[in-house]
Amino acid sequence: MRANGYLIANLVAGLNPEDYIGLAPKLDEFKQVLLERYLIRADDGWVFRRARYYRGAIQVEDEQVAANKIVTTLLDDPAWTSPERYLLLRETVRLLPLAVEPQLGAKIRQAATEISEEDEGFYGLRIKIHSMPDAADPQRVRTYALKSGLGNLQGAYESLAADMDALYAPHTAISQLNQLAEESWNRRFKQEMLDTVEALGSARGAAETIAVAASRSQRFRSMLQKQNRYTVHNRLRFLRASLVLEQEIYARGNQLLETPGRASRSDRLSWLRHLAAAVHATGLISDRQWRAVRDQLDRLIANDSLTAAEYYRGLRYVARMTQWSQRAMEYHFATTVERWGDLSELVQNYVPDRVRSSPLLPFTRVLDTLIADAGQLSGIRHTVFGREVATGVRGLNPGLQRGVLLLDPEQGGDLRSDGIYILQSTRQELTPVAGIITRGEGSSMSHVQLLARNMGIPNLVVDERLYRRIKGHVGERIVVAISHQGVVSIEQDSPKWEAVFGTESPSEMVSINADMDKLDLNDTALKSLGSIRSRDSGRTVGPKAANLGELHHFYPQMVNPGIVIPFGFFKQHLEQPLFDGGPSVLTWIKSEYDRLALVTDGDQKSRETQLFLDRLRKWIVNSSPDNSLKNSLRNMLNETFGDDGSYGVFVRSDTNVEDLPGFSGAGLNLTVANVVGFDAILKAILHVWASPFSDRSHAWRQSYMEEPEHVYPAVLLMKSFPSEKSGVLVSAAIESGDRSLLSVAVNEGIGGAVEGQAAEEIRVERISGGVELIAQASSPVQKVLNPEGGLQVMPASGKQSLLSSAEIEQLLSLIADVERRFPLPRNAQGVPVVADIEFGFRQGKLALFQIRPFVESSRARSSQTLIDMDRDISRRGARLVQMNRPPLVSELL
């Protein structure tokens, strides 16, 4: 198993600390070691379950010495004290078997040895105590003494059990911090511990204790993340102190919740502030995220009264901290957890267990009641199968759909079009479904999210608690409704919905129509991207190339050179016979669509459509382009980009039926990234020509077309741009449509945000340039150009912030200029439609890859059911909330 990449059965004493530091640390292997330590705790020893009882197999002293050596080696490497690795470093200290109370531990091991020398039956327990001791050992000793122990050793058994009780008894933070102070000779370290002890001792009640412990923990984090004169041993003691304080905060937080009394809204907001500081001290949120949450809470605390809308909006922002914490853990461990899922289902519990065992648990419990209070005051009530819920759910895309609730099929199985699917996250290859319920949140501006928004497919995120409740209804027919202001309703389908769906469904469906009068299929001349303009869209090329050509005209320094192969070449290609003596491929396509239109049985139609598409794709990719195209293309590639093999191009599909007024088509068709070499480019062109006829593309598009045979792909060959970061800009707040804000999502490397990665998301105020953090990029990998062709996957840096202020300023200037000069479609009021722009940066230089209208579902916008769900919110949101009074729902605590 180890030879196949599953590094199981790790003895800490056998690890080389030098493997995990320096320029190329083996972090993947190290994370597997840590995950195994979790399994050892969670699964009764896991692969060591029986080895614990083999004499000499595992020596706990050796394990502890090795663990200390590993941690002190890491602490001597500046990379391990950077903000990006602080959480991983702290998890290392939490999970590795570091030494505890050496004198008492030695006494226990010696007593176990002495007993086993007189009682052979005790030998197995002796080995267990020596190799892998845990808090259940005292009871194991007492049980053994009662059932199998020797009469003359009963006193020795009980003395051993009592010593182990003392070892594992819950200590107060004060006693443990005093112990850490005694371990060190450093006066400054001793004073830090003693100051912390004094502050804790002076604290009155749970709330003050949490405030003190959180503040001191944050101080320790700050000290560890900057250069200091402490030895690695004292730095390790600071980390141990941080873990001691975390447990104190966790325990006191739960005590706080047991007796909340009549604490006011302001008091509870102060609790949240201190608990948020404690979460920051654990590393589960970054400095940037802590500042964002702190500032939001400070604004709420500073007011004697707020409108219900302001109160609710502020709390919903603070609630993002739960998702941020989960994403921080997933950044470090998601890849390892996914791989080890083949070995044990328990690994899936690691991230939620860690989050739940942190101060985030009491934080969330306090927050839940305040959000319930704010929701009741503002009229925002989510319902899930007849029960009102205040938290644990967030609507992403508005929509109203009915379907069957289903789990994600294993092994990448097909998705049903009437399925409302529970997914881990929204993925790039998603086919049309009725609804999406995700347990994790990627980019809200990915291609799939934009398609779902365009089609009115409701999409929501739920937490683990609500997921378990929803999962109990898998297999049932349900209705999901998400309003424009984010109110969520999930309920079982029933006859009452017949009238609703009968009224709202058919009239507002997306319609995709090819403009046959405009289409010119006789143009077979290759074109430079700079010669294409918006007037060519739907005539000789698709809107992708036409809009990029327009961008090139206005911003030549921001758009890389490119070549466009117009529709006419594809149509000419299809005029070849399907087989010797057979009809042209074009004629056959038309006849197949006519035949399929007459098939009434749904299953039969689906099977025959798939066979038709398979045959068409295979014909295209196995055919050969016309010699005239080959010769012309070779010459133009040399003229535009240089010698063959000296450059790479992105080979992009650009059909006549995408980026239309009512249909986005974002990400439906193929882009072949960074193709190097003429032969490879020819092959990529064939695959791009075939991509509109993939099952997924066909499923999203063809059912909305009146004449589905008229799909013609142009091909855009665009010189590769080595983005250091890339993403999507939408010229409005995607949740509200507020045009005073920009929505931006970005990741490191190529193709940021568009494939559903966990992206950095921000909202930028156009006038002030102020930035609101929505999410921090937490994808563990990035894609970069491979000089030999294609992309290669590299680790992401994990930086807290990707876009600089100068880069944000460039985006603000760009969108202002685009709306003034670029020929975007206009709405009924003459205002340019909201734009969706894909961009990249390298060394501060902005590059543009695409611009399209940001299309939302007219069906969702006009749904009376969704409008009614928001009816009371505007009116009730204006009422004033007195912050010095207890919340209406405090009794829920």
C-alpha cells in the first residue's frame, strides 16, 4: 500500500524531519502522517490496533522524542512559521505524540512493568501502556484487576490506575500554563505564561475568561508568525499554551451557553467577538478574515439600535466564518482525505471533527440564536421539510424547481435531469439538473454557477447539521424554492404545487435561436483576432471571438494575438460524405434530428440521441481537415506567433448559439489549453469542433433550440498567457444586482474561479474602491503553463490575499471604460447590461480573455412564488432593533 502512495503504518520515530522542510518539503507525505494520527485516536488504534500489544513493537518514549524533534525542526524553518502554514503547524503539535508530564509518565510505565513481572496475564496491558497510552487506560486496568487480577496485587493495580487518573484528569489552564513556565529557563517566556495566568485568575465569569484567553492566544500566534529570539523549544511551548487556552475557551464557551440569562444582543455580540478572536488564534481563519469579521462585529456592537435589515445582514456576513474555517482545513487536508477515503470512511470526519472541537462550536451556537432573532425581526424565515430554520443554509442562485432528491452518484454516474442533487460542491462537468444542494462552496462565478443562474436552477449551501436532516428525504419528490433575497424553502412535493408549476414553468423557458438570416457559412478565410469586430458575431464567428476582437480594438495591450477559423470551415468540413457513397455529414445530421423529433418514448429517445452524438463526435475527431485549411493555418500561425513549437495557443470553441441575450452557454464547449506544435493544434481543432455535440453540451443547449441542427462552431486560437492569477469580474453584485459594486473571483494560476475552485471572492465599491471579503482562495492547487504543452498542476501558495490594490484599481478602471465605450447590449432603459469578464494578471499586467453579458433567468425573476417569499422583507427590514435588549429567541439556548 505504501508503494502505491498510501503511507500507512507510520512510526514517528522512523520519520526524517528534514524531509518536511526546505525548498521542496514532502508536505503530502507529512499530511498523511497527521491524518493517520487522527485515525489512531478515532478508530481504536486503527492499523496499530493489535500491534499495540506486541512487546517492543512501539516504544512510546521513542515516539515522543521523535515527535519533539520533528516539531522543533519545523519551527526552525521560516516557511513553517508563515501565516500560510500556521494552521498546519498547530495541527502537527495537536496530533503528534509529544511528551507529557515526564515524571508521572515514567512512574506509570515503571509500575506497569513491575506488575507484569509478577502477573503474566497483565503483559498485554503493559505493552499497551508503554506504546500507546490513552485516557481509557485507567478503566482498562481496573476492569482487568476485577476480572483477572491477582489478589496480592490489587493495591498495585489501583495505585497504577490512580496515577493514570492523575495523568489524564482535566487540568485547568492555569495549572498547565504554570507547568509550561516551570519547564523553561527563559525569563521572557516565563513572564508571558505568568502574565497569562494572572489575567485568567483575575477574570470574572466565563465571558471574561474567554476574552482573556482569546487575547493571549492571538498574542502567541502573532509572536510565532514573526521573527523572535525564542528558541524552538520555547516556540513549541507557546504552541502548547495556545492549545491549552483553546480547550479552556471551548469549555468556558459551553458553560456560557448553559446559563445565558437575559444577556442583551450587545452582550452576545461581544461574546461573538471574543470567540471569533479565539478561532483566529487556532489558525482556522486568517488575519485578513479576522479583521473582516472583527470590523463587522465592531460596527454592530457600536450601535444602540439598528434596522432589522442591517442587523440580519451583518450577522449573515459574520456567519461566513464557519465556511471559511472549513475551507482552511480543506486547503491543507482535502486532497489527503479524498485519497484516504478508500482506506477508511472515518477520514471524512476529520475536518468537521476538528472544526466542531474548536471555539467555532460555541461561536456558532451563539450566532445561531442571534441570526434566528434577526430573521424573525426582518421576516426572513427558511423552512426545511416543515421546520423553520434560522441558520445552516444559504441560497446562491434563485429559482423554483421540483424533482427527486438524490445523492451524488458514485463513480461519476449520469445525473437525472429531474434530480435535485446533494453534492460536495458544484463541479465543472455538471449536466442539467433540477436543483443543487451543496455541502461546500466553491466559486459563485464558476461556469456551472453562471449556467445554473441563467437557467433558473436553484442552488444552496447547507451545513453538516442540516445536511443530515435533508439526507433523510433522499428518494422523495421535493420542491426547492430560493427567493431573490435568499429565502430558502424545501418541502415535499404535493398536489398544491400543480397549479404553481402549471402557471410558471412553460412560459418563461430559455429559447435559443440561430439567426439564419445573418449566418454566413460561405466565408472560409482565416482571420486575425484584431480584424474581428462585434458585427461579425453570429455571422462568420461566434460572440467569443467577436467580443474579444472588439476588446482587442479598444485595449490592444490587454488581449493576446489570435487567429479565428470561421463557421464556414466547419460547414465545409461536414459536406464530406459520412461514409463512402453515403450522404454528407450535414445531410445526415439534419435527418437524424428530424427522426429523433418523432420518437416519443423518453428512454428510447435518450438512448438513440446518445448513439447519434457518439457517432458524430467520432467522425469529427477521426476526420482530417481540408488541405487548404492546413496550408493556410500553417502560414498564418508562423506569421502571427512565430516558429512552430516556440509558442502555445488556447484552442477555444466559439459557436453561433452562446452568449445570446437569453442564454450564456458559459463553459459548455471545449477549450484545449496551451497546445504546442502544429499537429497537436490540428488535433485540438477537431476536438473543439466535436465538443458542442458532447452529451453535456447537448443536454444544456439542444432542448431549448427550435432548429437544433444549426449549431456551428468557429475556433479561436489565442496565444497562451502565463497568468499568475486569473478569474472573473461581473459588473454588479451577483446576489442583488447592485450596479454600484463589482463582483470579483480569482485564483492563482490559469483558469481561476471558472472551474468551481474555492476562489478569493470580493465585492468592490466602484466609487470608493472599498473591498468586502466574501471568501479567501483555498484551492490547494493551481494550474500553470507547461512549456511542452498543456497545463501542469502545482501547489497553491495559500496567500491570504491574491489581488493587490493596484490590480483592483485596474479592474475598476477597465469596467468604467468598457461601459462607456464597448458596444455592450443595452436594456430597456438604455443602460449597458451587466458584463462578465474573464481576466488574468502577470507581474501586475492585466490580460483579457473574454467578455459576455451576465445572463440571469427571466423565469426566476418573474416567478410570483419567489416574489411572494420576499414580500414582507422590505417592510419589516426597516424596523428598529434595540441592541441593549435580549434577543427574542434567547430561550432557544
